[in-house]
Amino acid sequence: MEKLDILVTGVGGQGVVLASDIIGEAALAAGYDVKKTDTLGMAQRGGSVVSNVRIGPEVRSPMIKDGEVGLLLAFEKLEAARWSNYLRPDAIAIINDYEQPPLSVSLGQGKYPTDGEITTALKRRTNRIYFVDGNRLARELGNVRTVNILMLGCLSVFTPLDADVWKKCISQRMSEKLRDINLTAFGKGREEMENVRIK
Amino acid sequence: MKNNLQLLSGNEALALGAYHAGVRVATAYPGTPSTEILENMARFKDLYAEWSTNEKVAMEVAMGAAYTGTRAMVSMKHVGLNVASDPFMAASYTGIIGGLVIISADDPQIHSSQNEQDNRHYARLAKIPMLEPTDSQDAYELMHHAFNISEEFDTPVMLRSTTRISHSKSVVNVNRSRPAKNKPAAFYFNQQKFVMLPVYALPRHAIIEERIVKLAEYAEKFPLNRIIKGDSKLGIVASGIAYQYAREVFSEASFLKLAMTWPLPEKMIKNFAGSVERLIVVEELDPFLQQNIRAMGIEVIGKEFIPAVGELNTRIVAESSGIAGLLPDSEKDDILSPAEGLPRRPPLLCPGCPHTGIYFTLNTLGQRSKLVASKEPQEPKLVVTGDIGCYTLGTYPPLSALDTTACMGAGIGQALGMEKAGVKSKVVAIIGDSTFMHSGITGLVDAVYNDGHITIIILDNRTTAMTGHQEHPGTGISAQGQETSAVDIESLARGIGVKDIKVIDAFDTNALRESVKDSLDRPEVSVIIVRGACAMRVRKRENPRKVDVEKCTQCNYCLRLGCPAIQGTDDQVFIEPTLCAGDICGICEQICPQQAINI
Ligand SMILES: Cc1ncc(C[n+]2csc(CCOP(=O)(O)OP(=O)(O)O)c2C)c(N)n1
């Protein structure tokens, strides 16, 4: 593999940083050089969160240049659209079909983009856009908070890393109590992607 | 030792490097992007780590430890060094016994700060060495060298990180381990070195002038200052994260990578400059390297095309170099602009935040929404001087509650200044509990001593929320999790001489309103302690509130709280049950004019 630039994005509290940490750890375990960087904004909750993960034989800047993201993993739809200009032509975008309106929308000062507008923004770069009903699937598994790991499962099928490496790195990052459900969520995400790809 | 590769953030690498360098005392006051350094140190049980009251105290504690021959470290964000600059300068004069490393984490781009000052100037000011990592491997490595340099040259050493270094993870070969126990701490009588009376300080100045000369010689052979030979047409001097961007953009060029950026290795730079046709500096923020290299009589450019404002990245370095004619223009092809018209998602006060009620009170009492709406500048009925913490977010609409924010602790002095200057408005200063401990106490003393009439509202959420919930003197729990003595704000204020002190429940909107009204009318300093736990620390979230659509008249008054759980996407206001904090809060229920919000 030459290099792979992955952008993970979502809203504070959705587990963006943990998911991107696991991507980095899995890549290191598979023998690649890795750099990653998180931008959290000013406070802990509710703001936009974005992580850059760069994998390759040798990585210099931890930040991905706009136009070079190969894989976009978004836990929230608006946040996916926000980074559309970072995609490279033909990038893969995996998007949680979930909407969390920002305060300005609630206050009537802004409008939440329609699905059409979101896809149009992304289609400027790529047609390989996959929507996953992540929150519903995670809820069905018994814990909606595993949505980040479920989405990671979706992403994993587009990487050169083995499922076992992923599972090992997920296990290392989870408390005993949450390990099994997260491994199940990861498997569910992989499965979901297989289905989407067959369609 | 065998390769032991770990993916570490810059801050984790600094902490591990310090641990392996044998640090025994680590101090800090939290501040983005430096906070995790001490958090990681505090996890090691075979050393002492503390959250200090502020950066000045943190510096002094670390100095004291270093005077006893113990290796000590102090970490802070860039503006923290302003607070600590007095003992910082003194530490340069006295020197140390055990190694002393001062970490300054700067914040280019102002991700979470009030300015983007370039703290490299401080090393030059204090005439001490400065080291700058370009990634986590460097951070780990440089810690080891920093302590050795400190002890060899009897000087504190400054290590400067930036947000992008501190908060990025990269691979580190962890190839050292903790040294076995060193000598027990002992302080030896030495007034000439440690008592900075004029008679002793002047000779110390002469010593530090000699020291910086010796350090400059050392810089010439410092193993992490490296030349990377490439094409001789272009030579690039770079340090810190800018080095990584420059290497990515100019993959063919020759590089001088400076890990020690003060004092500079003049001979090495001259040799490098002589070996290339054209010399440039790629650096973030100020032209620090560039100006100092120019002062050596070397022709060099950099800030003529690299921006001095904001953080760099490969795109900016490539584009600005393209404009300067250093790169072919092909760089500019294929750039897309961001999708238009997307609503922003700024950080917010959380659902159940104990700061919301008092801000709503100040907003309505002071009719502050009118200020925002007005085209002409207005004099607020109620001026609210602010401070720094999560509560600074109360600046934004719909709360629009703050008139000033400068630096930590400034609000109280500013409030007094406005009153003494004679403004018509009533003046209130609002400050968080950690900020009050950090630098609010002296302001309160000043207001009492000088017979002020201002009202000071202390937001006592029992944590340093903004930076990720660190303990502070008011919580009575140490950085390493031990129970200690909690400093009681109420008795402290009483001891200072405040007579009008009220302690109010943060979620009781009537009490908040009555107490503010009462205090504003008093001809004395008033303190209102607004007490309520940070919502992020409360696990129990029972009985989320609901809107009774029968009773709701869609007046949207509740939306004026700016609570993220209260959403008004359609015509009907709705409370998102997974976000609502429920019983711990209930503010919307109290303020709804129609009593349409309940369990
Ligand atoms: C000199 C300085 N040190 C540290 C910081 C980083 N910082 C900003 S606010 C803050 C403390 C906030 O705590 P508190 O006052 O209790 O308010 P809260 O966030 O809990 O509402 C810190 C540590 C800073 N801006 N300036």
C-alpha cells in the first residue's frame, strides 16, 4: 500500500477519537508508519470533532491535505458534508445515517441540509457513498454507544488490515464489560458493508 | 533494548520521556494543549505530581524541588508562561541543581486559547536553551537530552510543543527505562546562588551570559540538530511541526532540522547556508529563526511568503511557496471549496450545565439580547466582565452574557476599573472556581481593600471543566487522586472581608434572580457563589423533561436558554430525551411561562 489518508468525523461525545485511535493502533500493529491528529474545538461536548489518520510506509504531516482523503468515516451526516472538499476523487465515504441538528438550527438561524444536499456536496468528488443506519443497528445490539465501533467495522473492509488485527486492537481498548458487545458491533459493521457492496 | 514501538501523542511521549529521565516532581496548571502531560505523569506512582494553583506556583514548586538535586518538570500552556514569567526569569538566574525542564505548549491557530503568542521568544529573553520536537519520537528523545543539558549547564531548559505536536500521535520507539532510585533530596546552603539580592544577582547575570555562550557551542554538536542532504538548489531550515510540512512539500530539498532552537548553532547554519544556492526558513508564527539567522549576516527568506498568522499545514506551505516561485504552480489545480451554507456547530454549554441558569438570569435582568440586536453600540444596563473557562461560552447567543474576556482572573479587576472610572451601569464579574483559585483571589482582595461596589459571581462547579475536569484546590482531591484539604471559597471570601456572601443553588432560577438583584443594589463588594456540579460528572439522568404540546404556545422562551437538548427544528419545540439532564437541572421547567414543561 502506498498510503491511506482517513478522516473520521462526528459530534463531541460520539467516540470519534477512540475510533481513530484504534485505526492508528491497528495500522501500527500491521507494520505501517502512522500519524494521527484530533481537532476537538474548544469544549468537550456538542462541537464538531475531526480526526486525521495517515497510514503508509513513511508519514510526515499528521494532517491530511485537502483533496487527499481516501476514506471518510462520518458518524453524523452534516459533519460528512462539512469535509466533502477534503476527499480525493473516487474516495469512499461511509456515513452514519443520523442527524443531530446544531443549536443554530434549533434556534431557526440555520437550516440542516437535506440528504440530497449532503450527497450533492460529496458527489463533487465521489459516487462511492455508503449510508449506514448505524444508530439503529447499534441500538438493536443493545448499546447505541457502540455505533463508533460498528462504523469502524464498516470502514475496516476497505483497508488492507486483517480483521484479526482490528479485533485485537479493539479488545485492548475496551474494558472487560464492554469488550464483547463492541466486538459484536464491529462484526455487524463488516457484515453490513458486505451487504451494501453486493447491492 | 529491543524495538518497542508505541503510538503515542506528543504529550504522552513527553511524559514518558520525563519518567524515563528520572523526574521525581512534576507540576502543572491545566491548559490546552498541555494538560495531558501532567495527567500522564500523575499515573506514575513513584513520583510526586501536583495540580498547582496556577502556573507561577507550579514553576516555584518545581524550582524548589530542583534546588534539592531532584529532577523536576513543570508544564503549562503558552499563556501560562506569562503568569509564571517572574519565577521563570529567576530560575534562569539561580540555575538549578537537579535538572529542571519547563514545557510550554503553544497554540498556533488559537484552537483553545486567547492568543497565539510565540513562546520561543521567552527562551531568548531568559537566556536558556530551548528544544522543539517535530513528532512524538523527538518529544520522547528530547526529554532525555533536556535533563542532561539542564544539569550539565546549570540551567532550566525550555521545551516547546505546539497543539499539533501535543495532540498528534505518532510512532515512538520506547527504548529507555526508569533509572534506579537516585540520591535522596538534599538542599545545601548557597546564598550566592539562591538568594537573588542585588549583590548576588549581578554576578549571576555574568554567569548566565557565559552560560549561553557555552550552550551555543554545545548546540553545534547537539546530536538532534541534523543536516539532511538533498538537492543543493534549495536549503530549508525548519523546526517543530513546520519541519514535517516542509519535508512533505519539498521532498528533494536539503534540510537543516533544528531540535535546539535557542541558542542557535551559528557555524552549522553558516555551513549549511554555504552548501545550498538558496536558503529559506519554514516556521510557524513569528520569524524567530529567520531574524536570528539574518542577524548572523546570512541571506535568508521565509515570512515574506509563509504566513505569520495561524497554524501551517502542507497546503499552506505548498501554496505560499508556489507564489514565491519556489515550487511549480501545479499545486493549485484540483482544490474544491467547502460545501456552502452548512450550519456551524460551535461548542456549547451542555444540557444540565450549572452555568446556564445564572447566564439566563444575567441575560434577562440586563436585557442583553437587545444589545446584540441593536445596530448602534449600547451601554449595557448591566456590564458583565468575564473570564476564561467553559462559562466563556455564555458569550454566544442566545445567552450573550459576557462583555469582556482577556486572560484568567482579569474580570474582577476590570469590573472594579469600570466602576472606579464611573460607568453608569452596574458591574458584575463572573469567574469559575478554578479560575478564582488561579488568579481571582488577588482581584477580590483589591476590590475589598479599595471599597468597590461590584458583584462577583463565582461559578462553583467543583472542577476545572474546560480542560477536561482536573481537580483544583476547591475540590480537595490531588492530581494523584488522594484526599487533601479543600479550600473553602466562602470562608476565604469572608476572611478577605466580604460581608455580603450568598451561596445559591445553580438550578434555582428564582433564587439566582433575587440574589443578583439584591447584591447589585448594595454599596459594597458582594460575592455570589453559584453552586452546582458539572453536568458531565453527573451520571444519574432521571426524568428527562417533556413539552406538553397542549399547553405549549410556541413562544420559544425556553430556546433562550441555549440548551442543546431543547430543539426547535419544526414548529413545535421538543426536548431530546437522550440529551436532557432531567432531575439534576429542571431550569426549562422553571422558566416556561405556560408551565408547559414537566416530567
Ligand atoms: C494562564 C492560563 N492558564 C490556563 C488556561 C487554560 N484554562 C482556561 S480556563 C481554565 C479553567 C477553567 O476552570 P473553571 O474556572 O473552574 O471553569 P469551568 O471550565 O469549570 O466552567 C483553564 C485551565 C488559560 N487560558 N490561561
